[in-house]
Amino acid sequence: MKPVEILKDFNSCYVKIQAVAQSPEWQKLLADMKIDPEAATHIGDVLHYLEAAIGCVEVAVENNKENV
């Protein structure tokens, strides 16, 4: 898999996870406390680390463009 493909997959995951985090269903689940009370923190952590990984892959994609 090429770095640009990895970047696209990571970006897609980020968008999907962010949509879940903002969805009324997720908010209701958090409000009802039917899951781990730290769930909002966990999903925030996932987005944070995925964003950091995206940044690393972006560097690889940019470096790859320079080598072409």
C-alpha cells in the first residue's frame, strides 16, 4: 500500500469516527451512561492519535512527491 493510500484510509477513518462522536445516538448513549463513562475521552483520544498518525503519513507523502 502506498503512503497516499494509507493517508486516504486514515482520513476516511477520522471522518467516520468524528461523525460518530458528533452523532445524536452517541450523545444519547453517553448521556444514558449505558457504556463506560470514559467513552467520550476514549473517542477523543482515538481522534487525537489518528490525527497524529495522519500528520506522520502526510510527511511521507510529501517526501515521496519530492522524490518523483
